[in-house]
Amino acid sequence: MTISVETKAPTRLEQGKHRAIVVCFFLGLGSLVSWSSMLIIGDYYYQLFPKYHPSRVLTLVYQPFALGTMAILAYNESKINTRKRNIFGYTLFFASTLLVLVLDFASSGKGGIGPFIGLCVLSACFGVADAHVQGGMLGDLSFMCPEFIQSFLGGLAASGALASGLRLLTKVSFEKTDNGLRKGATLFLAISTFFEFLCILLYAIVFAKLPIVKYYRSKAASEGSKTVSSDLAAAGIQTNSNQGDEDGAKQLERFSNKQLFFQNVDYAIGLFLIYVLTLSIVPGFLYENTGTHGLGSWYSPVLIAMYNVWDLISRYIPLIKSLKLESRKGLMIAILSRFLFIPAFYFCAKYGDKGWMILLTSLLGVSNGYLTVCVLTVAPKGYKGPEQNALGNLLVLCLLCGLFAGVALDWLWLIGKGRF
């Protein structure tokens, strides 16, 4: 395979690097801001649908569609056009968020089984979009700079922090007005819709044309990646495949998905365990099982906000090399130690006050963000471009398996308490 592209390193590598980091941040923000908004305005949905456990049900609907779609995409990742995959994902996010707004206006902000079923359908659409974007972007970024992955993951966390900040702001602004919760929810969804549209433009027009992105994609193509051809074509770079070239055939050799999985099984299990624990607590437990305190209706939004803010901050800690955990054994010990949060949250909800609960929630956010970035930036090192792309998709699949298992455990706890 020969690639008609000039690759002048290292000066070429630095061109557009900072712009690429900023674009990655916004692409990460857009890949979760809509879903974060749905979770953050949970108190509005609890007002509309008090008998349906909306926070838990919407999450339970979202996860199987995200997981099922991601499993199909991860299995076929080497044959999928990454450009079309990501643009489809962001477009579906945009359309689904807009339809959540339309549904609210059409139902005049009233509850009932019809609007709730509509929300569940749109929640499933968010799951499909998430699988396209998260797997597609993290697979793509895995053969580029680790800073790009970190920035994308920072954007993911920023979506939650932004939504939490706006939620608290709108609660102050609209709490004493008629339909205050609905006005705040409408504002959230309108902002989310704007960000999704922005991400479509950033990915389709800006990201592919940055010199450093073109360099890494050209390098991946020279190593046998077929997923980047459309993005390279959009940047004005053509790839040419020469059949029968012995050196080229040797260059196209790569580990299978099965081999990659077993070589990185500790990272895969680690991501699974990180999100099993997190989703068994956030958001359902924090909305329904933390008791009543002096903060009243502010209590759950404050807890969610603290989790999101510290999750965001902690994703930047690995940028300090001396604080980045790269040891495989060290990462697994840190991940397993997080399960101490289970008895801690149980006893705090039963016997502690709001200060301890806020502290625990903040520590949960810190450990979630920090360990996620460490695993996803360390795992792809040492592989060729196509292998890094495949590994990125496999790790996202394991992450989504953890999310689904965490939601299921949360539901089992609820059923065991006889509250469903």
C-alpha cells in the first residue's frame, strides 16, 4: 500500500496540535451533553412521572441499545467508515435532543404514559448515537496523541459539569416562578441541541483538515487501516492500495480482536469494574436513596454536581506525568479498592450527614475520571494504527458493559427493597 502524502515530522506534528486538543474537547462534550442533560433534569421528570422511576428507567433503556450497537460496531470496526459513523452519531444526537424538546412542547409539559414512552424511545436513540460516537472517536484517537484522548474524555466529563452548573443556575433563577423546572429543562435541552449541531460541523469540516490529524491518519493508513480513507479524502489526501505487494501484505498483518482483547484483558476488566461501581451509585442512588436533609430539593442536584465537577477535574491530573498511574498492577489495585465505596455509601446514607455524602460523591468522581483516563491512554501504546483503533473500540465496549451491569445492579437493589 502506498500513500500519496508528505509526512514531515516533527515540525508537522506540532501544526494544529493545540487546535486539535480544543476540537477534541468539544467533540467529547457533544458526545454526552444531551444524555447528561436528560439525567440532570431528573427532578423535572420525577415531577412529571413520579411513579415511573424516570432516572433509573431511562438509563436502563439507554444502556442495552448503547451496548448492543457497540458490540456490532466493535466486531466490524475494521470495515466501517469512521467518518460516516461519527457524523451519523452526532446527527442522531442532534435530532434526538431536538425531538425531546418537541415532545415536551407537544405534551405541554404534562406527564402520562404516552410522553414517557416517547422519552424512552428517544433514550434508546441516545444509546445508539453514543455507541457510534464514543467507540468511533476513541478508536480514531487511539492512534493519535494521548493528549487527544485525554481532551476528549475531559469533554465527556465537562458535559456533566456544564449540565450540573446550568441546572443549579436555572434552579436559582426559576425555582419561584411558574413551571420553573420546565423552563430550566427547556433551556438545558436547547443548549444541548446547539452543541450537537456544533459537533457535526467541527468533525465534518474542521477536525479532518488539521495537519497533525492528517499526519496520524496517513500513518494509520500506511499501516493498513481502511477506516480512515474517507476522512483523508475529505482532507484532500488520496490512498492507493497495491495488491500483491509482499512488503505491503506484511505491513497489513495485525493482531485479531480476540488477541488484542486477551493481551489487554486487565484493562478491559478494569474499565468494566470502574463503571459497574459508578453506575450502581450515579444517578439512581443519589436521587432516591440518600434520605432528606437540610438542603431539601437542592440535595440531589448538589450531589450530582459535585460528582461531575470532580470527575472533570480528575481527568486532567494524568497530564502531570509524575501523577499518572501507568503500572498495570497499580491500576488494578486502585480500581478494586473503589469497591469500598459500596459500604461507605450505604452507611453514610443511613447514619451520615450531608457533608460526608458530598465528600464521598466527590471522591467517587475523582477516582472515576482519573482511572478512566489512565487506562484509555496507556492501553493503546505499542500497537500499530489499525490495532489501536480496534483496541479503542473493544475498551469502549467493556466500558459500556460496565455501565449496563451497574444499572442492572442498581435495579436489583431497588427491587430487593420492594420499591418498584
